[in-house]
Amino acid sequence: MDEVADMKGTAQVADALQGRGLLQSADEWEARNATLAQTICDLIRTHQPPRSENALDVGSADASLTDRLTQLTALRWCATDPDIKEKAVSPCGVELIPAYGHRMPFADVSFDVVTFINVFEHVSPEWRADTISEFKRVLRPGGILVGQLPNPYFPIESHSRLPFFGWVPRPLQPLYWRLSPTGWDFETSHFFTVTIRDLREIAEKAGFSTVIIRNFNYPVDAIPKAVRSLAVLHSWLGIVPWSWQFVFQKR
């Protein structure tokens, strides 16, 4: 099975619904991406090893987020995704390479930083350990793995936009998915219920040390207007984070 969902075939359906209900408008999506890029870059700048030069964004899709990382850091970036059909270059000059996370065409210790942003939930369970081990292989000693993982148990699950979807047993999820307003197909969306505890366990077993794990919620301007009041209340209560951000360091 593919590691990362191929949602491009249903993008037009989702675009038609943007700004309605639990789907973000273009402005809200822009606020979301700007915040995501800034917070990830803050983690990189704080924890990258001295004299860092090269960085890799795994699961980059069209590299629009990678281009933001390029603009916000002094690192030289490249990006991989299995949905990239052939080698290309992004508008900001990022080299785009077709590859799966568990099998990448890079030499050992090629990178100082690897980012893995909202992608681990799309990795098939049988490839999780191999994927993290591959990150360790391509990182230099002391290099860091930085990213974000959505909380599958957040009250409104982020992929389906359905209440408590992450709590539904896997065999029943396709039935519940039919109510999703996204327009995406369940099988091609291809994501799994996985938590930061799972990721931490796999990373430490692979040879990483945990540097930081923190709860993360988007600011109000990135939240659909229909649920902004609830988002303010949720932020004030400070419980059940939307996602976790993390930094692991290669030992």
C-alpha cells in the first residue's frame, strides 16, 4: 500500500466545499500553513546541530510547505514523496524526488535535518519501523528528525472532519467515512490511527533520543468560522491537543 494518500483526484470536490462547515477557506488554510511552517522552523533553529547545511522533507506532496521551510531557514532542502511522478524542481528551487520513506535514494549521513510533517499517520503499519530507521540512516550523528503528528483522538478528526472518527474500529471506519464532507475517498486517503506514544517508541528503538514533544493547536484564524468559538474554548481549557510536534535526535 502507498505510504502517503493520493488525494489529488478528489481535490476539486474538496475545493468546492472550502469555507463551509468544518472545511477551511483559502484564508484559513493559508493561516494554517504559515503557522505550521513557522513553528516547525522554530524547532529546527533551536535544535539543529552546529553547521547544519542539508535538510530533507519527507512526504512533501507538491512541496508547497517545503518551499516555506526554504524561505524561513538557511538550509539547503530537497523533498521526497511517492506521488511525485518524476524528478522536478519546486518554485523555490527544492529538488523533488519520487521515493517512499522506507526506501530513499540517498547515501548514509546525507542530512542534518529531516522533517516529517503530518505524514506518519499515512505510513502503513508494516512500514513504520523501516521508515524511521531509514531516517536514522540518512541523518548525520546528532542530526534531528522534526515534525508534527495529528492527534487521532481529537474530538473532530482532522482528515475526515467527523466527530470521534479516530475512536471508531478500523473495520467500521469506511462506513462512517461516507458522512465526511471532504469529498475524499477513504481508501485513497489512506491513514491510520497512531499516536505520539507509538512514534516515540519506534524512534527510540531505532536509535533516536527524544528532545522535545509538545502539544500543538492552530491559532483561531486557521480554524473554520463555524467552530471558532469552540476552538477558543478548547484552547482556553488546554486539553486534548489537535496534534503533537516533536524533535528526535540521532544518537
